[in-house]
Amino acid sequence: MTTDLLAPFKLNNTIELKNRVLMAPLTRCMADDNLVPTQDMVEYYARRAETGLIISEATIIRPDAQGYPNTPGLFTSEQIQGWKKVTDAVHANGGKMFAQLWHVGRVAHPHFFDGDVLAPSAIGVEGSVPRMRELTYITPKAATIDDIKGLVADYAKAAENAIEAGFDGVEIHGANGYLIDQFLHYAANTRSDEYGQTPENMSRFALEVTDAVIAAVGNERTALRVTPGAYFNMSEDSRDKAVFDYLLPELEKRDLAYLHGGIFDDSTTFESLEGKTTSEFLRAGYKGTLVGVGSYSFESAKEAINDAKFDLIAIGRPLIANPDYISKIANGEELVPYSDEMLAELK
């Protein structure tokens, strides 16, 4: 049977989506200086409510989570109220929306906050803050056990704040070289305690965060994004595969709303994953609802879903260029090609 990507789909038999096309999380740096969502963001998201589910741009859980300018937060009452305006507008247009919960870990910068940059280990990365290239990264502090407990609690609190702000659920950002992903890769995690050295230990933080968020908002409202193949602010290590071989069955037990691969181009294969792509590796190890992403067209996504490579598709850049992406696909209209200049525009 051929799957209709524009037909409704239920997450965990609970959350009804209009279709299988998701808006991928897209960092746009559009919040104000207090990291409060702006009216431009209200209009930006409301225009894309035709998708089955909007995943918000990465949203920081607390001040020391910040590594980019003007990325929105979910830890003050003003930020919660700002997001409420966004979710109200999305819901008024018939859409659903998850908040992506984010801590950047070792690529945070104290330009944005007072205090330490936290990471699994005191291993920095070369480079500088996007859009503020004069700010180079610093060597982070290895998080203490108390630091880790505080981080887990703050992920859960951010999830509660997201529901208060009107989101339909949350996606924990565990991918793309940020904090949770740093615990999952040997290049960033050299700890010798219960959070390091073995696949079980290295998966512990991701699972503790996931469990805390589930306890706060429910498994049916909790999703996770992961990057098994290191590629962004991270070096590959052949031992990483064993970490995700342990993690994925543990996540499947949690009955998440979905698992989301984090990759820019899903045709990329990884030596550390024995030559598999991100979606191939995740599908082999995880039988729950899986979201594919990474340079798919509507037609190539439809083919992949019909081949059972994943269940839903997240679309990024084409939705920047085409807020009415779903209508255009449904009506057979030509899509506007994406260009990098569009990133500077608010649409």
C-alpha cells in the first residue's frame, strides 16, 4: 500500500497530525535581547501551520545554555508568554507545535551569561560563535554530578514551561554536537565516572533527561533528536556505534512520541556506523515512530516512507522558501527554490 504523506497521522495514538510533513527545527536568531519570542516569530510560525507538526527552533532551557545570539528561551515568564503568542497563532491556523529544548554545552559562550561553560569533559572545540565570529570558543568545565542533576531538573522544568506556553509537546535536542550529544560521543566524553567510558554510562545523561521530561509532561508529548554519526563540532570514533546500540533499545522502551535523526544530508554515510546513513542506522535499532530529515524532496521522502525507512519527514529549507509548502505540494504548484539570502529575511 502506498502511503499518502498528506493524510493524517497519530503520534502515540494521542496527538493527531494533519499530515506526515513536519517543519524541521531551524535556528533563526529572531528573539529579542531578553530571548523573548517576537511578533515576527508569531507571524513566521503561523504561516507554516499547514504542516503536520512544527518543531520550534532550538530553545534554550537556562541562561548558560546559550551559544548563539537572540535564540529564544523557555526559562522566564516573559519568554513563556512570548511563546504563548506563537502557539496561539499556530493553533488558530489549525497547526500543532513542539518546542525543541536545547543546551549547547561546550559551544556556549560566557558573553551571553555569567558562569562556567559546562560540558561532559574539559575538551573544547575550535571555532567561534555563529553571527559573532569575534567570540572564540573556550575550554569548558567538566560538569560535576551536582551540575548534571541540575541540568536534568532544568530540562524537565523547561518541558513544563513549554506546556504552559501552549506547546503540544517537546523535542529534546540530543543531536548536532550539543550538550546531550557530547555525552554520547567519545571525542567529547572522557569521564571516568558513571557518565563515561561505557555505552551504558555514556547514555545515562540522555536517558535521565528523557525520563525527567517524560515524568514532567508524559511520554506521548516527549520526543528526542539524536545524531549517531558525529559530524558537527564532533569527531567520529569507531566506539560511538556501541553507545547508540545501547541507547536506541532503551529509548524504544520509553514509547516516545517520535525519534528524530539530526543530519543535514541523509545520503551521508559514516564509517563509525559501518557505512550506514543516519536513518538506516536509526531504523535498524529503533522500531518506534521515526522522523527522517536531511535534504529530502517531497517525492524522495514519500519513496523513503513507502520503503519503511522512516515514518514522518521533517522539511527545513524548502519551508523557509515556501511557507505554503503543503498547499503547493497538494496543488502540484512549483516550489520557490531556497537561497541562503532567505535566512536574513523574516517571512
